[in-house]
Amino acid sequence: MHAMGTKESGRSSALASAFLTLSLVAGCAAISPPPPPVAPDAAARVEETDATRARRSPFTEPPGAFFAVVTQANITTTICVSGWTATVRPSTSFTQALKKLMLSRAGLDPKAAIQYELDHFIPLAIGGHPRSEDNLWLQRWDGEWNARIKDRLERRLQVMVCAGQITLHTARVAVQDDWHTAYRKYVAADAAVLHREIEMDEAEVVE
């Protein structure tokens, strides 16, 4: 009688243990693992970037972008070589198409393109990026601080960098921070005054 009770007790313990195990397994199965992180969609990133560009006025100075190919160490074989900027300058088809796109984003007639220069904010002459929209904007040909005024600064900065008077970084940052102030510092206190030496430099602008 005692032996039988022991067997029944052991069987009950085994059943209870099995039931507990099944309950734990079932519970774990009910808690599904968290889904893997979803990789950002490339198309969404492009659309977001395009939307940001569309929101930014094409007539407002962009942040500027440097061309990594040009460094202080290689200026004698890049920006200081006559004709070098022509080797990196975007094609006319690229610049005209971008002009029209920027005008369209601003809700203006593409025919107005003739009134603007598609300007490299950090000029090619001091290693500005040729194609980045962060370095391109529509600058008017007329007005007080027009495209021709900025061209004078760009030429002067290139000459100074190549002559070792200022560093490439100093020239780039001068434009990026405030090109009006840079003009007054490196070219002339009054943008309306065109000195003889500036006029001679203008013939060699390599924006």
C-alpha cells in the first residue's frame, strides 16, 4: 500500500512537471521576438533631400561645399594651374537644366534664367564643389552685390592663395562666413568703386 502511494505520488509529480514545462513553452511561444530594425528607405531619403532643396530659396546663399579633390598640398597642380577650373566645371547642359529647375521650384518662369548666374558659392577657383546643390545658387547679374562683384572677390582670393598670402582654408571660410565682408577686406571697402587693378583682374575671372 505504501509502495503504491509512492508510485502515484511520483506519477503526479512527473505530470505536474510536464505540465509546467508545457506552460512555459507555450508562454514563450506567445511572446514573439521583436521585429528586426527596418533599414531606411533610400528613395525616402532622396525625396527628403529633394524636399529640403525645394524649400530652400535658390536666391539665398547656400551653405557652401568644398571639393575634396583640392587641398592645400596640391594647389600648385590644381587651382593654381591656368585652365584647371575648366576641367571640373559642369557642362552647360547641366547648369542650364539646374537653373530652370531652381526657378521652377521658386514658382518662376524659366525664361528668367538669363537674369541670373548659377554661381558656385565657394568658387571653383578656390576649390568649391562643382556639382553639389549645397554650393550652387542663383545670383543676379544686377544689384549692389551682384555676380560680377563676387567674381572680383573670387579672382582676388585665388591669386592670394596661389601667392601664399593666405591659406586655401582661409579663402574658403571667408566666402562661406560672409563674402561681403571678405570683399571689403581683400578687394575694396566700397563695392561700387572699381580700381584699375581690379578691372584688369576681372578679365581673368575663373569662378
